[in-house]
Amino acid sequence: MKLGMIGLGKMGYNLVLNLLQCHHDVVAYDMNPRSVESAAREGAIPASNMEELVSALDTPRIIWIMVPAGDALHSVIDSLLPHLDEGDIIIDGGNSNYKNSLDLAENLGKRGLHFFDVGTSGGVDGAENGGCFMIGGDVTVFRHIEPIFKDIAVDKGYLYAGPSGSGHFLKMVHNGIEYGMMQAIAEGFEILEKSSFDFNYEEVARVWSNGSVIRGWLMELTENAFSKDARLDNIRGVMNSSGEGKWTVETALEFQATAPVIAMSLFMRYRSQDTDTFHGKVVAALRNEFGGHAVESTQ
Amino acid sequence: MKLGMIGLGKMGYNLVLNLLQCHHDVVAYDMNPRSVESAAREGAIPASNMEELVSALDTPRIIWIMVPAGDALHSVIDSLLPHLDEGDIIIDGGNSNYKNSLDLAENLGKRGLHFFDVGTSGGVDGAENGGCFMIGGDVTVFRHIEPIFKDIAVDKGYLYAGPSGSGHFLKMVHNGIEYGMMQAIAEGFEILEKSSFDFNYEEVARVWSNGSVIRGWLMELTENAFSKDARLDNIRGVMNSSGEGKWTVETALEFQATAPVIAMSLFMRYRSQDTDTFHGKVVAALRNEFGGHAVESTQ
Amino acid sequence: MKLGMIGLGKMGYNLVLNLLQCHHDVVAYDMNPRSVESAAREGAIPASNMEELVSALDTPRIIWIMVPAGDALHSVIDSLLPHLDEGDIIIDGGNSNYKNSLDLAENLGKRGLHFFDVGTSGGVDGAENGGCFMIGGDVTVFRHIEPIFKDIAVDKGYLYAGPSGSGHFLKMVHNGIEYGMMQAIAEGFEILEKSSFDFNYEEVARVWSNGSVIRGWLMELTENAFSKDARLDNIRGVMNSSGEGKWTVETALEFQATAPVIAMSLFMRYRSQDTDTFHGKVVAALRNEFGGHAVESTQ
Amino acid sequence: MKLGMIGLGKMGYNLVLNLLQCHHDVVAYDMNPRSVESAAREGAIPASNMEELVSALDTPRIIWIMVPAGDALHSVIDSLLPHLDEGDIIIDGGNSNYKNSLDLAENLGKRGLHFFDVGTSGGVDGAENGGCFMIGGDVTVFRHIEPIFKDIAVDKGYLYAGPSGSGHFLKMVHNGIEYGMMQAIAEGFEILEKSSFDFNYEEVARVWSNGSVIRGWLMELTENAFSKDARLDNIRGVMNSSGEGKWTVETALEFQATAPVIAMSLFMRYRSQDTDTFHGKVVAALRNEFGGHAVESTQ
């Protein structure tokens, strides 16, 4: 099929490569012309702006947007709208909040446009070689674009999840689970590190990647990480986060769902971003007040 | 090689099958004669008591014990000791506390016996078709028995972890990670269940098993579980535990390691075993005291 | 001073009593005429509707609204607005979200009205006999109404907290702390309950209320609760919540503040409202899948 | 009454002052002769060694030991034993593990000695001016020594808790609750600190100490702390711990009691003692592996 790709960052660019390998025709655009040139060298049809991208597609057009959620996404859609026709299809493959996708689907629907919220997992490598796609939107229109997902996903790696919002909802929860799994793995290695045994972490991750109950891609990546830096001496333990974990916890609160593990994995990330904490100061001060326990001075 | 297997429960029996398939000679004993008969039908040499098992082995004997940790293990070892000779090798493949293994290794070592603590993962299926083995003990003696593990493990699925205790230590931490990962997955599905979307959980688990960041054996098992009972309507959410998760948290406390996710996954298991809680009663009573908030009556 | 009170529920009615005892003139209104009659019998000036209440006050009018946050509050304000004059003062003493108070202050400010968000703590008893008030709004106007708070608060029990929103923000965080403290106390008693000692909980709460580090009003209320029902046999451990705890956790997420204890106290409340959990079903099903561990049936 | 006090540290010395004020006769001993001299100046009868202390008491002797739990306690008891007579009474007022108290009571009981485990709360100030005492041991013998506790406790601030071990058990759980309450308060102030409001924390703690639901001694101490250092700029947020919080969590694990808040308050203390964490490194490395997210370098 022929489709447009807007946003040629790590994920978008690799998706283009994946689509080209599957013999789809891709019209590619990015704010950065060099990314467009690179994509063109790989076989994509270059577009120097969004209007050109739209013109190069046949109706009903299929346009996959792979830009950061929020302002960047809305800005792209605003720029596209004047050039689109009824029946055109917009895919948001980014990490948007599912509530945003619900709104977008409704607003674009009023203009006769079809919107799909597509959660994408599998990392940069998955984007290129076969990832995992969770898709929300109209089921009839989905059948029209399904061949794309069949091609770029790994075997069984795509799912029509349900109506609009369900794709990004699944991706959000996926990331919440990911936070919890990563923290669980990490806590395990912290306990190993504090033990008096002298484990080889790469080997530990390897044996746990082979036949154990906890085997999986994250454990394989753990092995990779330790293969490069045996005790992670060069890495600071600052754990950033990009939003979905927080949304998952907010959603749990909204639904009154019990999600202590996902919540704690998020709080430990926040904790890691502070070198000292105000709550720690308060507790230290209180211990000093009632028990005369010494406090450590900041000087 | 030739070795004895004591304990033909789910794990031990399947290990025997695995060993036989790899052309090892297995002398099999269990308190239950029917299990011994079954093993014999599969090709094992039956032993009707431990003395017979010991006699049927060549020195240095290799005896794998696969019985519940604690009393059962110690009882087996006590029964074996009078019949063993210096240089014999005892393998504890059960879920023993690593501190127990440290003690055993020391005590058996004084008698000239070699002890290996072997953590076994991969479930019943892994035991039969290739599991994951974490092995602690003397490294020189280990080289002698390594061919066994090479055969019964999946590819790269065994590790000489270090001195005595390290095998069961790794298994303990493995299970702690497992608790956290399972709870993370479970919380994700709880959020799906409380959403207004109508997800097909089997399909969700399938797409997450294909190409996603959180793919792995636990997610595949999740798919299996939902394939049998689409919304788990027939299962009560009572989460039992068998010890290693608790030991992992105790070890974290001992080492002053931060393990909130593993700890919370354990506490949620305990919580699931109570239909009502005393802490809940206290909070409900307090809300009533200061705010006049209604309490629910037990009648 | 003379002021109006709209909303004569548990809190509002007791505030009226408190104000009357302090020799303030209170014009009282509630949707329920019987509450107005009761207040009148205590010395309040009855109003049969909001217009009448407004008319009975001198400008600049002081109107304290003590109704549930959200729709009820906004409905009262909408009804009041046509009758108010520039310079009038509206106090929201309810448990409103501080963001709502920020909006209200701005909107009412545009009409020349002064808005105060007042967090109220101390329970029903505090409302009548001296509570704790956290006040946000314009500092100059605050000096005008300060005498009211000086009278109805316990000694030092009121605070001009800062600009609009700060009063309800402090109350929100106060309640978050309250959740954590209550859960901590409750967990302590759960551990006592599961021990083999046979503690008298009323006596325990009493001794902890006298001279201990953890003495305070909550512990005194714990003593009261156990004095009525020695083991809380008649109370189900269902812990409801009314919003501020959730807002506190949401705020912590928004600020990337580490608040594991407040978050866990909230999640345990949610957990208590479910008799069974979907996350529990998933974990039980997984244990069955990999280890053949029995599940409990719902039948 | 006449009693001996061994251990004149912060707590023991202040208990001596308290006892003297209540007109008890106190024979005082400490390894540090200067502490003994100080106590003598206040009216205590000095003892230069334990034998002398024992000799100075009438049978049945009452000896209160106020030394660190564990080795110090056992060493004192070992030194005392040869000089004691059947019927003598030993009080351990330190923070001993209740299991240790169970053992001690049994061992001393075999020699005809009476042992009381006394949990002491209220801080240094409470020791001098009236604290809180939780007492485990034989109830009949307790009636003999009860007058001492009646005098040195604040009003209703002592409790015969039950048989041996129950006093230290209550103290342990008390401290667990204390951990949770302190962390709850501290998290609240952390949220205030991260807000855009400019709160005066001393004033906040003061208003919360007057009439609020969360008023109590810890909040008063919070006010004191902020009165000395308005934003705790001079204090590092390192939260040490001395054992009872850990024992409380271990006990919760042993009883399968759900204690997430106490556990998390303990883990946050452990976390505060590490400037960087291995679990953080693992999560940061994993994010880099699958998403190409930048890590922060330790250099």
C-alpha cells in the first residue's frame, strides 16, 4: 500500500525502513530535511512539506504520524487538516494519552476523517524489524489498513484492540507493566549487589534468560547491558520517565484499581531524580527532636 | 552418568524423564512406591528404599534430592548419611533457604561429602524439557557433574553461580523478581478490567507476547490462562506463596536494600488471603470517630 | 460579626453553633427547611432561600458556603451571584480541590468579589468546639474576616496560608498525611491482632495516647473506637475515601514528589472495597500455569 | 521503693532523675564513672560496679537495665547473675527484640528470677518528665513493682501488657507505627515543598498541631524542628533506623500481615542511605537498551 509517514525520528525512520522492506510505498516527511534525504536514499518518496506529502498520496490517504505526543502532534494535525479529504485516514503512532486520542477521534470524525490510535512497542529495533502494535479505531476501516500492520508486526504482533482510545490505552498499561517489571528485575540485582556473593551479573542475566520463569526480552536486554559494563559502574541510577507510567497510575486512581507495584516503580523513579529529599530531612529532624539522634549536616 | 533421584513429585519425576531422555542412568526413589514404579516403566532403576538407592550407585555417588525444603530435606539427608562414603555428592534441587544450604554444605563437608545447592526454575515443563539451573558449591567438583546440567538445561540454561549457598540465593532472588513481575502484569490487567473498554484478554496477552517490550514466558502463560477462562471467572484471586518471596524481602531488609516492588507484591499476596482485614476495621472505625462516616456492619 | 452560612450539614450546622457561641450573628440557610429551623432555635437568623440570606447581610457581605465540593458548590455560587455586590466575600469551607479554588478565585475576582478557600479540619467536634482552619485568599481582606477565625478556631488553630488555593492545598495535603497516619496505626493493630499475645486494644491505644511518641488525636480516637467495640467485631474493614487522599497522590505525581506511604494508604482503601480482585485472579492463574499450584474456585 | 539502675545514657540517666523526683531510692551504675558521679550529685546512691549495686539493694532486688539491646544487655545480665538471689527482679527497659525477651524470661525464670520486658516511649524528655511504659512479665510480681511505673509514667502512661515479651512486642509495633506516621508527615511536607506556594512550614506545623485531625506530639516536634531551621537547609535527608522498624516488618512477614505503609517507610529510610542505587542503574541501563534513552554518566 501507499502511505505517508510524518516524523522520521528513531521510531518513525525505522518504521519507514520496515515498510519499505515490506514493499509498501512510503512518502516521508520530517522537519529535518536530512532525515527526509536519508529516507529517500532507502527508497522512500521524499516530501519537503506536509502539503507535498498529502498531494503525493492517493485518496483515501493513509498518513502515519510519528511525532512526540501533545503539542507536536496537534501542530502536525492542524497543518494537515486543510489539505485532507473526507475518508482520509490518520494514524497516531506516538505515545499519546488515550484521552487525547478519544478527543482527536471525535473531532476528526466530525470532518469525515478516520483516526487510529496505535500504541507501538518493541523499541527502536522492533520498529525496524517487527514490532508490536495495539490499534484503536473503527473496525471496518481497520480492515482496509490491516495489511500494513500484518507486514510490519512480528508474527501475531498486532491487535485491533477496539474503538478509538483503546490502542493508546493498551500501550499505556503496557508501559505501566513495563515499569513494574523493570523495577522488579532491578531490585533483584540490587539484592545480589548487596550480598557477599560475587555474582557475574551478565551470566546471571543469561541463565535467567534461558529456561527460567522470568525469561523474556527485558532479561535479555539486562544481559546485553551487563555485557557492556559488567557492574554498570559508568551509569548513574537516575531513572527518567516519559509519561505513560504516570498516566497508568493516574488511571488506576481514577478507576480505584489497586496498583501498588506500578505506583512504587514510578515513585522510585521520581526518588532517583532527587539527590536529597525534603521528606528525608523532615524524618531526620524528627528523630533528632524526640530521640536526640544525630543528623547529618549538609555542610 | 549415573545418579540417584530422591523425590518423584511433579518436579523430581519430570527431571527423571529429562535425565533418561539424555541417556543418563537414574536410580529413582520416592516414599510412594507407585511413583517409583512409574519411573521404572520410563526406564529408571527402581529403589525401594534409600539404602538400596545408595547401593545401586557407583562411588563417588551423585544423589539429587528433590523434596520439600526444611524437614523433608533434612530427614532424607539423615537417612542417607550412614550409607554414604567420603567424596559422594549430594544435590539439593529444592527451594531451600540459602542459609540452610550454607549450613548443610559446612556440615556435610566435615564428613567429606560434597554438597550442591541447585535452584531450579522453569516450572514442571522446564523440569522435563529443559529448565534453568543455578548451582552453588565447589567449582572443581562441579566440573565433574557439569555434563548432567549441560544435558538437562535448555541452551545456556545452567550457571555455576559460586560457592555454596549461591545457587539457592540466586533462585530466591529469581522468585522475588517473579513475584514483582507477576504482580505488575496482574495490575495491568486489573486496570484493563476496570476500564470501560471491552478487551479480549487472551488477545491482549498474545499481542504483548509478540514483539512488545514486556514479552516473555510469563506473558505467554497469561495468554494460556486466558485461553482457558476468558475472564478468569472461575478462579478466586487468592495468591498463595511458598517462601522465597518472603525470604527475598527478609534478605532485602537484612542488607538494607530498597525493594519496594518485591515487598508490595508479597504484601498483596498476604492481603488476598484475608477476606477482611483488621487494619481496614481500624481505619473504618477512625473515619467514623472523627467524621461520622458510616461504617459497614459485619451483620 | 455578621455572616451567612449556606449548608447546614454536620459540619455547617456545628460551625453555626460555634459562631453563635462566639457571639457572631449568623444568617443560616439550607435546602432542608428543618435544618434552618433547628439553627434558628439555636439563635441563628433563618433564611428560606439564598436571596433572603443575601438581603439579611450588610455589605460587604460575608457568606460561608459549607456544601459538598463540586456541583453543589458551583450551583450555590451560581444562585448567589445575581444578588451579590462588589466587595462581598465568599468563603468555601468545603473539601474542594485547590485547582477549583484557583479558578473560582479568578472568576469571582473578575466580578469584584473576594474568595477564600478554607480547609477545615478537626471533624464534627472541631467544627462546634474549635477546629483548625487553613485559609487562602487576599491577605488584606483576610485581616477583615480574621476575627471570625480567631473565635472559632482552637488556640492557634487557624492560619493565613497564602494566596488563593493555598488553603485547600494545605487541607488536601493534611488529609493525605491523615491517610498515611491512619494506615500506619491500623497496620500496627493488625500485627497485634495476628500475634499470639492477647492484647486489650483499648488499653494499648490508651497507653500509646499517654506519653508515647505516637500520641495524638488519632490515637485517642482509636481508644474511643475500641472502647465501644473491643475487637471491632461489628465493623467491616471497608475503607472509603472522599477525594483528598486521591488528589494528594495525583499532586505528588504531578510534582514528581516521592509519596509512597500516602499512595499505599490510598491503594489499601481501594483494595478494601473489592471482595476479590482481578490482579489476584491473574497471579493465581499464572502460578497454576507454571507450577501447577492449585487455584481456589469461585464456586 | 529502692531499685538499681544500670546504664546511665540519655534514657537511663533521665529515668534516674524521674525516679528521684518521685522519691524512689536509686542505686546507679554505669561503665562511665562520671555518669555515676553526676547521678550521685542528683541524689542517687553511686555504685562503682555491679556487685556493689547488687549489695546496696534489699531482696527481692529490683534492677532496671537501660543499655543497648543485644550484646550489651547480655553482658550486663551475665555479670549480674552470680550475685542475684531467687526472687530478684530484672527489668530490661531497652529496645530489645521481643523474641530475645521471651528467651531471657525463660532462662532467668529457671533460676527463680523474674524478668520484665519494658518498652519505653516518649523520648529523652519522657524519660525525665513522664513517659510511656509497656510492660510484659508475670502479673503477680508486676503488682509489686507497679508503684514505680505509676510514678514515672505520665497519667495512664503505663500498661501491663501481658506475659513476657508483650512489652517489647508493643514497643516494636509502636515504633513501626512511628515510622509510618513520620514518613506520612514528611511526604506531606515534601509535596508542600515542591508546590509553587510559599508556605511557612513552622506555621503549617503549628496550625496542624491545633485542632486538626493529625495533631499530636510528632506534629509538635515538626513545628519545633522548623522553628530552628525554617526549611531544614542544614540537615541532610539521611534517615537512619535502629532496628524496631525492621523487626516490625519482619514480624508482619512472619504473621502474613499486610503492612505496606510501615514497610515502605522503612525502605525509604534504606533508600536515603544510598547516594546512588544499583536498581536505578539497572533501570537506566534497560531504558537505554530498548529505547535508546540517554543515561547519565558517573563521570
